[in-house]
Amino acid sequence: MPHPTRRDVLAGAIAVTATATITGTGTGGTTGTAHAAQPRTQPRTQPRTQPLTQPRTQPPTLWREFTATPYTHPQIPYVARAGADSGARHFPRRKSEFDATHYGASPDGTSDAAPAINRALTAAGTSGGGTVLIPPGTYRIDDIIRIAHDNVTLRGAGSTRTTLLATKNLTELIGPYGSRYGGDKSSWSWAGGLIWLCPQARWDTLTTAIKAKAWPFEGWTGNKRDEWETLTTVAPARRGSWSAEVTDASRLRKGDLVLLRLADDADHTLLEHMAGGGPGPEAYTWDDKTKLTSYVPYEWPVRIAAVDRAKRRVAFERPLPLDVRPEWDPRLTTHVRELTGSGVEALTLEAIETPQSPHLLDKGYNGVTFQCAYDCWADDVVVRHVDNGFGLVGASACTLRRTRVAGRGSHHPYFCREGSHDNLIEDFAIEERTTPAPAGTQLHGINVEGLSSYNVWSRGRMEMGTFDSHRGMPFANVRTDITVDNNGRHGGDASAGPLFGARFTHWNIRVTNERAGLMKIDELAPYSATVGINRVREFDQIDVPDFTGELHARVELYGTTDAVRPRNLYEAQRNLSH
């Protein structure tokens, strides 16, 4: 009888019958006592508490608690509004259509179609929006495809019917991109895409700085983080509030996108708050984590839902992600102009097949990247033979739906960094690589870093990779209903600080090879939750908690496979909200 393939194992993990009984640990009590930040001498393979048998149909205690306090639960973040247009199930359809072949694009696979496609995208954008259609066929592109205007959709005939064949990398097209943190690293290892959604003005400043070797900050306030002005200061408010009092509401309008800006103080109480607070974060050494402290101020883009000028009160489309305290100089500010209402759909982007580069020296055969984008999306998009697949860089409230990374293997199949918030990645897949990994390369997986928060990865199939919390203390992120062959490694520079902040949740995770590696996080992430995961074992990359003392993390239904109900934490939260 032939041995099952990895794909067979993954499929079997998803298809486990829903009528069996399961064995798990406690019903929601806090796990663990003091955690000393020292390497373990013996790998821990058993749960901390004795197993308890309970039927599959019983919701975990954590879920029952969450439904009582959905906006302020200490371990589980509220993510029901993640994604474009607060998680809308359908994307806009523009009446105006621009056929790329009418602008000179040829599906013969031999002539360069990039200039024609970009002309069509510019025409759609300057006319107020529209859809650029790419009929079935293979289109060679020798340049970056840039979506730089609002309300523009690039749409193929389907990911199996329209292919863009990219012949060059970002180093060739723009130039070498060094790291602002020093060394000989290539920032194309975590930035930029051969389909790049970025507002025109921001694209101009970024590429000008890169060509001048003045390595920029990449987010909402410009290359030097100085392109903003105060709209109003904000009165104290609590995490989970949907509104706040402001000093002056005269410059605020319903529908405007603003930044909530929170600066840290000398004692780093903002960073402590992101980690859940208490003795562990208070005892942590923050000052020498220079990469982490460079990510502050925390900048959270959000649309204004309503303004009451008489009461000087403003309502938001999402609840506040953190407390608002006077010591953090809270403000609503302007920012660089965003890209909004734009997307890419129904196509495959395939790079010419080259060997994967050594770690951190990627040339930039990258897939689709969103930068300074809000309410944008990708749907039914495949990237193949890329260095890095789908990127969120200073991007928020975007949806990646039915996306897939395939081919020779990627450094970051998905990356989420530079303060990216409230994004939704659902129905995604990372396929097993088609060629062996060259020596000296690295594979991460679904990455999050750089104080990114309230992002969701839902309904995923990972035939390779890992859950890459890449330090930079991301917090309040959710990974749910995912099957993973956990064969990647997470990364992160020590100067980027903790692997996790508070309210990180892993919910219904099926690990086919039983490797731990940031899957079961109750011993690592403060004020966080692991619910419904099969038994895992540590391997050579053994992590220790960044914070000493009690983590206040929770674990339920450990040792189960697809047993937790609700099965999908994000979908269950949406059902509560509708």
C-alpha cells in the first residue's frame, strides 16, 4: 500500500468526523505559574493539567466568556470588523471597464504587456475608477503593475485562465533596497510587489528614497514619519469603546480616514499595555530593543462613523484597539493620502523560475503587496515562483480572499508588517514547494510583526511554513481554522523585542506533523489563548517566554483535532455582530 502524501495527511486532518468525543485539558482556567525566561532542559510534551473528557458540542469556557464581553475580553480580541469594508462578503463592481488588450496588451506570452496594462490602470484611475479587464491568456510583464488610484480593480478571467508572467525582479526594476536597521540585508525580503497597490504620491516618495539609498519608513506618515498634522487631541477612553471625546471636532467628517496616534512615555507604559500590563511587562527591559521602539508611535487608521460636534464626540467604525491615556499624548491626525476601494482579482502572477535567494538577500520576485492601502482587496489570486507572496506593509482593513502561494518555495508566503491592522486573510493556501529548498534559505509562513494588530488568518491550508510571529510584538491577532504542516521556522531580530503582545489567539489549529513552533502559545504569549489544537511536541527551535512571572494565558481543548465549537473564531464573532 503506498504511503500517504503530505496532501493526503492535510486532507485527512480537515475531514475528521464531527461526532466523536475528545480528550482535552481544563475548561478555561489560567495555565501555569511563574515562567523563568531560561531555556528548558527537557522538552515539555504533556499538558499542564490532567485531561478531561467532554463532548465536542460543548463550547469552551473562553467562548462563553467572550460572548459576555466581546470588546474587552482579556485574552481574545474582537476581530469581527476585520477586512475591507468591515469584512464585507462582496467587493465593489465598477461599471466602467477598460480592456487591457485595447491598450496594446497581447496574450501571446512574448511581448511586454506591462506598459499597456499600466496605461489601462491609469485611464481607469484618472476617470474616477473602473475595472481593467485582462482576457484569458499569458501576458509577459517586464515591469511592475501598479494600482495607484482609488476605486480601480485589476481583473483577469480567473486564476486558471489569466496569467501575468513576470520576467524581472524589484532589484532590477527599482534598485537595491537596503535595510534602515543596517547590515547587508535586502529589504525586498519583506517589501514591495510585482503587483503593487500603493497611492501614487506614496509610491513616488518611496521609490525616490530607495534610488537615493535613503532607506525610508514605509508607513502612513512618510519616509521620515513627519508627514502628519494634528486634527484634535483625544480624551481618555477604554479599549473596546466605539467612540471618544475630542478637544475639537471641527475638522472631523463622517467617512474621513484618520490616524489614532499613541506615543510612548519614558517608562514605556504604552508597550507594557500592549503586552497586557502587570509585573512581567513592567520588569521587561525595553530601552535596548531599538528596533521595537522605532515602531512607536502606534498609528491606527480608522474611518469616522459619526461626529457630534456639540458634544465633541466622534464614533469609529471599529472599537478602540487600546486604552487612550493622557501620558501617551493621544491625537487624531492626518496622514499620507491612502489608496482605497481598489483590488486585484482572478489571475495568476507567475515569476520566471529562479532559485530561492539566501536568507535576507531576496532580489524581489515578489507577488502582490498592499501599502498605505485601506479597504482594498485581492480575490482569486495565485502567485507562483516568488520570493515573497502577499504583503501588507503599513496597510489596514484589507481582505485577501481565495489566495494561494505555489511553486518553488518562498521566504515569506504572507507578510504583515510596519503597523498593519484589521486585515483579513481567508481561504488561503501555501502549497508544498515544487523544488527542494536551496541551502542557506529560510521559510517562514504567515508572518506578522511590527506592532501589527487585529489581523485575522482564517480557513487556511498550509502544506509548508509556520505561524511566524517575527518579534516586533504584534498583538491581538487571530489564527483560526487552519491546517498546517509545520515545517518552517519563525524569525526576528532580538532588538525587535517580544514575539507576542497580549490577546493573541490560536483557535482550531490542526498541526499534521505535531511540531510545536509557535502553535500552542499559552506558555509564550501574555494574556492570550490557545483553543482546540492537537498535541504538539517541541523540536530544535525551542522558545521561552519573553516576560517573567504569570502570563495569564489560557488553553482549552488541547490534544484535540477539529473539535472546538465554534469551529471558526472569526466567523463566530461575525455571527454575533449580525
